[in-house]
Amino acid sequence: MGFWDVVILIAVGAIIALAVINIRKGKTGGCSGNCTACREACKRREE
């Protein structure tokens, strides 16, 4: 395995780790269509 192979593996691993962290925080990147499960809906109700 060469240097660039290791660099690519580290980059892919970092991207996967960031994706998992964002999913666990609830930041999926867009509207899922399920308004009752949306965290933004809770914030709007409080206002």
C-alpha cells in the first residue's frame, strides 16, 4: 500500500466519522418530510 492509498483511506475515514457525528446530532442536511419529528418544529411551537 502506497502513501497516497493511506492518505485516501484516512480522508474517507474522516468523512465517514463526520457523517456519523452529524447524523447522531440530528443534522441530516435537509427536510425529511416528517414534520412531527423535526427539531425545528419544536422550536417554532415554543415561540
